[in-house]
Amino acid sequence: AEVAELKQQLQKKEDMFQRACRYARETELRAERAENLLDSKQGILENAKYNEELEMRISCLTAQLDGERRKSNEDREKDRKRIDELTKQIKGKAQREGVRHLQYSPHLQQLQPEEVQPSLEMEQQESLEKEEAGYVKKPEVALTVTEDPAILQLCQPDTNDSISLDDALGQLRPSYAQVGDKLPMMTIFKRVKCDHCERFVRNIIGHFFSEEHIEKVRASGGRVSQTGVQHWLNELQQAAAAVPGKRMDTIRVQQLQPEEEG
């Protein structure tokens, strides 16, 4: 009986030990589930924070885009107004030129006011066609000026091919003074960029003598290309020798194709 009681007590202790082990294992599993749940919640919070930052960034970019769109619209409106203003100026100048042309046209003076505009446009068109035809039919009247933008390009003071602006003006001014009044329509169909003034010009040598260009050159060091100066010195001297006492209406441009002014 005593042995049976000991066996019974041992069985109870073993059962208690088994229950303790199961409880410890369940406690460990609950701890793992709690840890996983905590990690999941932390991930959710991080995603929420990232989404919030992303929304703030999108809002900021949207505001910037709206600002750029407003600025673009304002610039477009300014450009439209400027184009309208320039169009009015050009039309006004064309009308003034037409009135001056009328003063020297006996045919137009005989017309009624309502007939002047169509006839004036017809004579202007005929005059333009004659000038264009003159490029081919009267080559002896036109001079040859090839494109040479070097005289308008930036020139470093330490380069060998550079001279002072005052020296360049001194070399070119006498020849330009002889033929400048004979070249009222010095037209170059292809525009050339002036690096000093940062814009495109057609009349290269005329722009070179402009006050705007001279001031910009002096501000950037006062040096110009010797090659460009020599090129235009030769051209102006040839112009003076080719048509002494004659009035030049145009200068023909070699190797340049006419293009629309943009």
C-alpha cells in the first residue's frame, strides 16, 4: 500500500510537470505572436508615415506646377501683347512708308483715296519684284558680302587675333563713311547672332557701328576679332571702289539662302 501511494504521488508530480511545460510553451507562443503583432503595427505606422510624407510631397509639387503654369500663362500673355504692339508699329511704319511713296508717284496722286491702297500695294509689289530680279539681272550693281560673324563674336583679350575696339573703329570708319549712305538697304537674309548683345541681327556691319553694340563690347573687354575687322575693311574698300558716286540699294549675299525671320 505504501508503494502504491508513492507511485500515485509520483504520477501526480509528473502530470504537474507536463502541465507546467505546456504552460511554458503556450506562454512562449503568445510572446512570439505578440512580438509579430508589434512588428506588424510598427510596419503599418511606418507605411502611414511614408504615405503622409508622399502626400505632402505631391501637394508641394502640385503647388509648384500651378505656379509654373500661371507664370507660363503670364509670359504667354506678355508675348502676345508685345507681338500685337510690334505688329501695330510695323503696320504704322508701312503706312508711313506708303504715304512717302505716294508723294513721289504721279500715278498714285491721280487716284481717289479709296483707290490708293490697292494701287499702292501693287506698286510696292512691283518694286519688290524688281529688286529681287535685280539680284540676277544686275549683278554689277550688287556687291558680294559673305557671312562673317566673327566681328560680332566675343573675343578674349589674350588671343593673338584680337585688337582694341577703338583701333577697329578707326580702321573701318573711313571706308564705312564713304559707302554707308550708299547702302541704305544692306540686307542679309540669314540672321547672325551677336554674342555681345545676345540677339540676332541681319545688318552685320551696321550693327557693329551701333551705340548699343559699342557699349556692350567695351563692357566685355573692348576687344574684337582682327580677322573680322580685316574682312569688313576689304569689303567696304571694294564697295567704295566698285560704285563711286552711285547709290547701292542692295548687297547680294553669296552662299546664303533666304529664310523666314523667326
